[in-house]
Amino acid sequence: MSMELDRISNLPGGVIQKILSYLPIREAVRTSVLSGNWRYKWAMLPRLVFDDHQNSTTSKARRRKTTFVSIVDRVLLLQIGPIDAFELAYRKFIAASDIDRWILHLSRKSIKEFTLTKFRGSRYNVSSCLFLCQDLIHLDLHNCSLKPPSTFKGFWRLNSLRFQNVTLAQDVFEKMIGCCPLLERLTLIDINGITHLKIDVPNLQFLEVQDTFEDVNVENTLNLVDVSINFGEASNYCSKLLKYFIQLPLIERLTIKGFFSECAIGASEEELPKPCRCLKFLSIDIRLNNSEETLAAICLLRSSPALQDLKISVHQEDEATAGEVTFWLNKNRNWPFIQLRRMKVTAFSGVKAEIDFIKFLLLSSPVLQELEIAAPFEDQTVSGEVNSWLDDNQNWAFPCLQLVKVTGFTGVKAEVDFIKFLLLSSPALQELQILARHLVVVGEVNSWLDDNQNFVFTHLRVVQLTGISGVNCEVDFIRFLLSSSPVLERMTIQPASPDCSLELLKKLVQFRRASVDAEISYLNPLCSESDEDSDFDSDDYTDLESDSDTD
């Protein structure tokens, strides 16, 4: 009997190293016992990742003999080939002298990527040997303190720099980024020791700032295409910073988090002095009952003719419906967003200010293809009475809308009316996804079938429903979709718990289906944390009979 070919061992060395790089370092080392051919393959890994959390899974007897520090020491000592990347993450105590020793060793190996994450305790004072690593292209430090030696002249090959909870002096920071001519990505989160942020990096393409500074000065960054800023609470420089960013000629992605009121530059104007002609993605947080923030957002939207993706997180202050905002619908009819194709609205609660704003966006987006509405994660009902979308006298139509996704669905009337409105106003709709909350708020809703017996969704092919609890409003909704979708190909349903599974399943097999080819895939219930993370595409489902039933 011939031996079966060992295909893995015969793979090229680079492929084997790639496979081993995806294993925890402890598992990679264990491959040395497979055969003589595998004995030292782990010792040629170019990327080393050490995490004391992974090491904590070893047995107590083994831990007494082999500590986390000794593992790192032995791996570094036995390493044969070059070390391109080194990542260290630790939660327990490690002496600074141990980390200093490892950095000294790496400085002799032409290290290219270095990541140090200290989750607890005081900041680690970074060894001066790190500044000898002139081949670095990526540096990521968390919970550290930096004080380079006077001889430090910068990282001339550095491409990516990330600091989080890092302490360093003002002049140290300016010298460090000023001596990185190839720097393209810069991330600053909770920086200590800097009050005036000055950035002068000609090749910078990505900038993320999550902190509050007294002043910000950004110069010579004409290549900047992706900006993410978090103002936090009150900040004096927001207006100046935003006004600069939105005038960058090549900016393509802009994310603004935190309070938006200080950014209301040009709120009284219809457009900014210089439009953002390349801006394709915009993500902002808005308090819709704050007129300054609302007008600033509209001004920014009007000044972005190339916008394709829009993500808005809406918030309300003390009074949920403060201020009248319906003027958006009448005043802005002539300001279409002719490129907007994807829109996501999060923290949606159904109050009038939010509904009016969404109406404004939908009415102004003639080519919108994908819409996602996400309700808050908190267990709260929709506050305030809203006018029915279907009773609106205006002729609403979204001819290009193909995908609608609603997360946090509770079944209250405002949400049901909203989904109903989208279905009836989107003749080209092909896919509908609904993620229900586990704690369903049951409201009185009009019957779907009584109101829309003759309505037909001529393009709806895929429906995905998850977290279904089996209450009447959900069951009526499923029944309505099955009877009104003649080209439906698949409906995927995943109940929230086993309690409603059997009864819901009995009802489903009795419903009439307008499509003779409609297939219902019934997934296992969401009964554990692991199940909750499962995707709609799971293979763990039950297919019901696809033949149409009669009433």
C-alpha cells in the first residue's frame, strides 16, 4: 500500500510560512514535532505575535515551568531568518527591562513593523533602542511614554504611525513626524503632552484624530484623502479644522464624530466657498433638534457633488421634537444628490425630526440603491407621534432602490409604517433584510393584507428576517410579503428563541405564496451568544416545501 502524498510539506517555503503566520506562536512552535523536516520551520517566521492572553490557556503545571517572558526569549533566541514584524500585547506585569532586551534584539534584525500594546498599569518608557530601527515602516504604540535620544534624526522609511494613550512632548512629536518624509497614515488617540497639534506631512493620505487640542494647524497635506476626527465635547477649534478639511482638493472620505455644533461654518450659506468635488464617503453625528448642526450638515451635503456613501447617526437632546424642521422638504427640492447610492441612518427612534430629515434625504437622492435604518440598541420605544408615511399627499417614488435593511425592528407602528412606505415606494426593490430586537415592543398596527391586498412587489427576490419572535405584527408581515411577491426566490427566517419556533413554523407552511418557486429557509433559533453572531448565509437551515398553498 503506497504512502499518501504529504502535500502540505511539499508546499513552497513561503506558502508554509504564510500558513504558520496565522497560528498563535505557541501552536506554530508545536509543529516542530511533526517531522524532522518541520523542526525549524517555525523558526523562520518573519512575523512574530505574542499575546499573554493566549498563553494563559496553558495548564498550571506547564505555566510554572514556562512563563510568558521565557517563551518570548526562547523564540527570539532560536529565530533563524529575518524578523519583519513583531507584535507584543500584554495585560499582566512584565518588567521594563525584559521589553528593553527584546527591543535591543530587534534593533539588530532590521525590524520593519513594531506594535506594542500595554493594556494595564503605568506607561512603559520606550527603550532608546527603538529609535535605532531605521528600517521601520509601521509603528504602533499603546500606553507608552516617548523620549527619543538627542541623536534621533527620524524614521526615514516610516509609512504608518499610530499612537494611543501615549505621552510625549510637543517638540518631540513635531520632530518625529517632520522627519518621516514617507508617512502616509497617522492615527492619534488620547495623546498626552500636546496642546497645539501641528501636522506638516506632505505625503499624508490618512489622518485619524480622537482628542481635544487647544489649536490645530494642518499644513502641506494636499494628498490627504481620508480624514476621521472625533471632537469629543466642547472644542474651540472644530470650526477651523472642519473648514480646512472640507476644502482639501483630494479628500474622498470624511468621518466626523462628536458634537457638530461648533462646525456650523457657512450654516447660513447654501454651499461652501469651495466644494468637496472628490468627497465620496461622509459619516457624521447630528443632533437634529439643533438647527446649527442641521444646517451645517445640509451645507456640507450640498457641497459634495460626488458623494456616493452617506452614514448619519442621529441624536436628540432633552425634548425629542424641539423645533420645526419640515422646511427641508420644501426648500431643498432643487438640491439633488445625483451620485448618492448608499445611505445608512443609525440611532433612529422615529421622532418627527428624524423622519423629516430622512424624507429630505430620500427625496433628494434619485439614484439611491441601498438604504439601512438602524434603531438604538437600548430598550426604548419610539417616542412621539408621527404622521403616517402612507397618508402623505406627496408622490414618493424611489425607482433605483434595490436593497433595504432595517436593524433593531420592534414592531411598533412608526417602524411598521416606515417599512411599509419603503416597500410601496420602491418598485425596483430586490432585497429586504430585517433584524428584529429580542425584546419586541408590540404595538397595534393595521393589517398588512387588509390595506394592500392588490399590491405587488414585482422585483423582490430575497428576504432575510432574523430575531423573529413570532408576534402577530411579524407574522402578518411575513404573510404579506409571501402573498405580494410573485418573483420571490428565497425567504430566510431565523427566530429569536426556540419558544416561538414550532408555532411559527406551523403558520409558515399554511401561507399562500405568490411565487411558485419561493423557497423558505428556516434557521436554528438565536439561543446563545455564538448563534447571535451567525450570518444569514448559514448552512444550518430547514427548507420548507416550495409549492404554493391556497387560502
